Amino acid sequence: MLRASRRPLSIACLAAWLTASCAASAQGVASRACTGPIPDLFDRVAPAIVYVAATSINPYRLTDRVTRVVGSGFIIGASGLILTNSHVAFGRQSIRVTLDSGETLPAELVGADPIFDLAVIRITPPTGASLPVVTLGDSDRLRVGDEVFAIGNPLGLDQTLTRGIVSAINRVLSETPFSLQEPLIQTDAAINPGSSGGPLVDRCGEVVGIATAIIPDAQNIGFAIPINLAKTALPSLTTKGRLVRPWLGFHGQLVTDELRDLLKGPLTAGLLVEVVEPGSPAEKAGIRGGNLDLVVGGHDYLVGGDIVTRLDGTRLDSEEHLAEATRKLTLGQTVHLTVFRDGQSREVEYALPERPLLPGDTQGHPSAREPARRWEAPAGPGRAPRVTR
């Protein structure tokens, strides 16, 4: 289900230098009208946009073992740091970056997070050259109707600019704890295979989002990761190579009034546990997942599992409370759950280890989030686009 809110995006800049950058950006936006010609905006931003070509190989296949994809990225540091999508750069055997000047350089993966679809790669700047960098804006200031521009390499057509508006903010693609922490920007600026990882910029030429996904059966419905979310992730991606998360070990969706009214069974408000991740602390604590699939009004449920009604004392009766409770979880803490099962409530507690990379985190896995899909464009012109799910 796609959900949106009229509230401003609430992801704050956490690191001090990022906070200062956000404040300076906000002051800059407020102090000028930003009504200059669009070609001038493109000329300022485009030199920092790069073409990313990556190659991966599946050693377990006999045919079609090599996959070549292209995407986009943008330079965020004069030392050669580039921000792009995880589904473009993560798990690739080789990555090559083509600069605006036409020079192609090898790149290495610095860090990636498949859940938020963020990756940082690094190139060595050409000798004697100074790399242009983008200005990171403040996605919390976006409003529906604001004009935005996507710059990237759709279908390998480098340095393409498309124009649109912010169609919605706080758009959630699926009801999981992690997706609630990634409220996306919806835009009608054209995003196509190969645009992935490119910037979404505002009228001032500041990056406010990162192109990440589209709905292929629709027209002009694309999504971008808010740049403020990327700012919070950058310190961990560049120093640890990953985002460190506590491992709760289960996911599902909130019990709705429609579901309770239909089943007339022992359901209560809370998070309906649909899947318990193998080897997780939740599995060891005996949390049960669903075992019966049910479609209610076109919405899929997996019922029969536990219902978590409270997490560390917070009632899980709304998306806001669920997001608040999961956001407070920290590595190593002992989490306290109130679990409803067979008409009775019981208390469960366990320690939270670091969450490992799971098969469903990476693109191409059946559990990749729907209904939007993240796209990869095959390298080279004239070839049909390929979608990974």
C-alpha cells in the first residue's frame, strides 16, 4: 500500500557537520528566489553527475552469467566520494565511473545499505584535476508542488535532465518497520532505467533526493530517497561500510479494523507478525509467524501468527507509534514485547544483536518491496531495459 502524509519530512541531520550544512542550505534557499534559467541550473549541477557502469557474475549459472548494468551517481566530495544506489553498486565485481569530462575511472565500493538503497563509491581524482561537487539541500523543506529536476543517465543516455514537481512526500511503499523509516519523495519528473542513483534537485540546484524506484505500469510515478536520510547514513557508510541496526527479527503489518471486522476472531490492535527471520533472536524467543494467506479488499495478509501489541511499552496501534518504537531500538538492548496469542497476552524479552544482511535485503529477491520496483538498465544503447525485483 502506498501511503502519504502532508507533514514535512522529519528526518533530521544528525552529525554536527551535516547539521551545519543543512542550516546553511536552508538559509541559502530562504535568501534567494532561485528563479534563474533552467539551462544555468543544469550547467552548475551536471559536471558533478557521473555515469556508473557495473558488472557482476553469477558463478553458479551455466549461461548468462555476467550482468552489466548502468546507473547514475553524483560527486559529494572532492576526494572522489560518490553517492549512488545500492542496487547499482552493491555486490558488483567491477565498477567504472565516467565523469562529465568523458574520462572513465575505476571505482571501489566504500559502503552500502540495500535496505535504504544507498551506496557510497570512491574514485581517485585525475591527476591535476579538481572534481566538482554537488550542494546537498534540505529535503525537510520540500512541499507538494515544488518544482524539481532529475539528472542522470536513463537507458545510458548520459546527462539527461527531466522536469517535474514533488507529487507527494512521506510516501511509504510497504508497511514494514524499515520502510516506515524511509519516507520517500514521489515525483512526476521522468525517472527511467539508468536514472537510479542520480540526484533530484530543487529550483536552486541543490540535491534534495536520490532517484531510486518507479512503478513500471504507471506513467510518471517515480520515487526518490530524501537527501536528509542519506546525510544521516553517510558517516556510518563511509567509516563502517554499512548501517548498523539492531535485529528485532520479525516483520508484518498492523491489524486493521477491516481485518478484525471480517474475521470476527480473537484479533487485537497491534503488529500482525507475518514472517520471523531464520536464526533471529525473535525465532529463538519463540515468536510465531503467519501460516494462512488472506486477501482483504485486494490487500494481502499472512494470518495465524502472533500479534505484538506493545514494544518497550509503546502501543503498536498506528504507523506513527510503530515507527517511533522501532526508531528507539539500539544495539545490545533488551527489548520487551507484549505478545497476543490464542486469546491471551504474554511477555517476551530478548537482547538485540546486530542485524546481518539477509537475502531479502538485496534486489532480485522475491521479497523485494512492492509495488514499486527498482530498475537497472543494461549497459550499452539499444538494449531492452531489465527490471530486478
